[in-house]
Amino acid sequence: MDQLNRRQWLRRAGLAGAATLAGNWAAIAGPAAGKRRGNLVNEDSLIRLNANENPYGPSQKVKEAMMEAFEVACRYPFPWQQELTEKLAKKEGVTPEHIVVTAGSVEGLRISGLVYNWQGGEVVAADPTFQALLNYAEQFGAYIHRVPLDGLSHDLDAMERRITSNTRLVFICNPNNPTGTILSADQLRDFCSSVSRRTVTFVDEAYYDYIGEPGYPSMVELVKDNMNVIVSRTFSKAYGLAGMRIGYLITRPDIARRLQSARAAFNNVAGLFGAMAALEDEAFYRESLKKNEESQQVIYQAIKRLNLLHARSHGNFVFFQTGRDINVLAEEMRRENVLIGRSFPPLTTWCRLSTGTLEDTKQACRALEKVLGG
Ligand SMILES: Cc1ncc(COP(=O)(O)O)c(C=O)c1O
């Protein structure tokens, strides 16, 4: 097999595997990526602003740590899984028994949806929001109460009204994907502590690192108070390690044990080494947040020139009203070499645009202005 054929074959094989294993993810990811372009892996020079990835990662230090991991690739990953667990416990101010390291936070979301709903049950969540837990629980027979957003924010009163004795879990995504909005600190605390007295409360904090408000609380504080709360975090966003699949849950030890026993696989050593190095690379972490903000400003300026409605985002993306069917807009942007987020019914005219490198974001915004303005 020559170089090109092998690459083409791998690309096809990768896509087929992703479609089977990850369902929607294949559609979200778009055509597979290959050769490097600057810091962004991208064979066909598409600008991929559709999956809320961090194109600056991983840092050089993290890459070196992952290379080192190949020296122990013949070993099972347990010692390093334990080492990462201990480092995460220290970071979050809890014990290692409160931490479940998972294959991306999606695994944590899925096992939580499964463990609490496999014998039937109900989940209450906002709509639209991140679907991983909901879709998985649904496959195992759960009924999902999808509660429309109030504007672009969770309607907490309406969500609370939907809780019944059959409710097994309430899901809050904060910051919310796709809207990028956050709840006020008081609303969040009050809702989670009141609801967790009745049922498990799952708080997806994938974008917590990007929250711009100083002192904004993580719901890990309720876990520390021994409440019925599960928090998920990830190395895929601010740390730029989406491809290495490392996330984690922080929850009470009794819940952590239940969830741990539902895991289907282990993490690989390269991901574990990478995550540990990422925790120590403070400079990259800070730079990553700064770069995200710069690209967000570029998007805000473009949508201001286009006079479009948008929400202030606390993620690595911006959500704005285009007035056009998003599937049509996606096609038009694809012709300009830019991938944008999928449609999020019922907000089918709103676009979720991820932040890319500054250069890619500028190019995407020029394309957006051409398509929408022209
Ligand atoms: C809210 C939210 N949670 C979780 C994830 C999944 O991230 P991971 O790569 O950790 O599985 C995403 C990915 O975009 C997300 O938007």
C-alpha cells in the first residue's frame, strides 16, 4: 500500500468505525482529518469550527509526555490511572474515592444515564442541551422530559415541576451547549441543592474553565457537602486533548463506586500521561483561555457587523441567530471551506460557531459575512 492509499484506507476505516461506535459523533466530526496544517490537523484545509475543539492543543510538554507513554505501552494502564485520579482529587479538593476517570466526559455522561435508568426511569433536562447522557439513557428505556429553554437559559422552575417520583436524574449543562449561557451562581446552587434532595443531579461542567465570571462556583462544592450530585469535567476543551479521550466525574464515593463498576473500557496510557502533564502546564492552560477569548471577540465583532442576535458565551463557541435554516447555511459555509455546528432544534436558525485559531476564526467570519451579508 503506498502512502496515499494507506492514508485513504485509514481515513475510510476511521470513519466507518466512528459511525458505528459513536453514532452522532461521526456526523458532528465531518470528513476525517489527516495531514498537519500549522497546529491544526487538517488534510483538506477545511476550517473545522463545528465540534468545539481546541486547535491549540496539546502543548509541547503534553506531547512529550505522551511520547514517553509509549515506553510503557505494553503495560496495563492501572498505575497511571490511579496516579491521575490522585492528582485530580488534589486539584478538586476531594479524596481519590470521589473521582472516576472516564474515556472523555461522554463516557461519564453515558454510564450515569445508564446506571440510573436501566430499569426504566425518567430524566429531566433542558432543550436544547448536550445530548450524550439523554440519548444513551433513552436507548435503555428512560423517558426524557425535554424542557424548553426560557430564551436561551434553563427554565429551572419548569424543570423542577417535571420532577416526579419516577425521576432518576436531573441533567444541567452549565455552561450550556449549544447556547453558551450560564445560570446565576445563586440560581445554580439553590436549584442543585434543592433538587438533589429528591433525585441525582448531574452537572456537566465541560466548559467550566471558560467561565468569565470571577469566583463562579463549581457544583463540586455540593459534592463536598455530601449531596446527591455528579459533576463531569473534561480534558477535551481548555486542555486541547479531545482526541485522547480523558474526562472525569466528581461525586460521592458511594456513587463513584457504582459508576466505576459500569465502565466498559479503560483509558490508554498515552491519554493518561498527557492529562497528567496537562495539569502541570499552567502556561498552556492560561494561553488557551486567552486565545479562546481573542477568537470569541472576532466572532462577536462579525455578528455585530451583521446585526445578529447572540448570547454572551462562556464556552469555546458562540451561538447566534442567523435568520436562515442552519442546514442551508452549513452547506453555504461548507462551500467556503468552513464547517459550522449542526442544527439544534427547535432553534434551527441559530448557528453554533466554535472558536478556532485566530487566523481560522477570522477566515470563517469573512466567509460568514460574505454568505449572510452578501
Ligand atoms: C457539554 C458537553 N459535555 C461533554 C462533551 C464531551 O466531551 P468529551 O470530549 O469530554 O467526551 C461535550 C463536547 O462537545 C460537551 O459540549
